Amino acid sequence: MAEVSEKLSQLTETEIVTSFREALVTLFPILQRLDCISDDTQPYDPFDAVAEALWNVLVVESLRWKHGLDAAPQLPRYGFWDSTPGPAGYIEVRSSWAEPFRLIEFLGDRELGPEPFNSVRGVSATSQVQRVPFDGEISFGWRRVSR
């Protein structure tokens, strides 16, 4: 078993995933200026490469060092809807708006307001797309899949 990061071990998975979202929000105007993203309401543009790299560094690697794993957990790719979670599981979204579901990505929903990446999109256990507001009541957890 690898070393555990004392700093990361103090963070919850909600804090780790929320920090990732904060990074997206911070980079949003810079990447808009450089024409890498038109807006945050549409998935699949050049911004996805940046988001996926941040996901791997900020979430996947943080989980590795938080839990002292020998290798990074194999989670589904950020922004992609796979029919099955990765062998190491997935990030579960818990919200008062819906039953728990698997995280796909953060998106903007202008019906909720002008703030970028103000909603969470995911997929339920029955393969239904879910979308809930990102609010103070939302939480995230790493759910390991046993096979």
C-alpha cells in the first residue's frame, strides 16, 4: 500500500470534487477568451481536454493519495457517459433533488442562474440522465464497485 497524504486524508470526497468544480469555474473566463469554450451549457468542445486533465489530477490522483492506493483508481472518464462504471467504481452524487446517481460532469443551466457550472449531470442506476442544481446540499462520494 502506498503512502497516505496527511493533507488529503483530512478532506472529504465532496471537498475534493467541489475543488475540481472551483477550478473549472476559475478557468472558464480564461478559456472563453482563448476560444476553447463558447459557454458552459454545451458539452464536447476543446475545453473537455482541459476538464479531463483536471479531473485526473485533482480528483483521481487525490483519491489515490487520500486512500494510500498503489495506483490511481480507474474511474469513468470525466464528461463521458459509459454504461458501466470503471473497475474502481464511480463518483456518486447525492442531492435532495434526486435519488443518488453517478457523476458525468458539471454544466451550466441558465434556468438556475448565470453562474457557470451551476448544475451536475449524471446517470442513474437505471441509465436515466439526471441533472440537479449545484447547491450547498449536494455531496459526492467515491463508490467502489465489487465485481
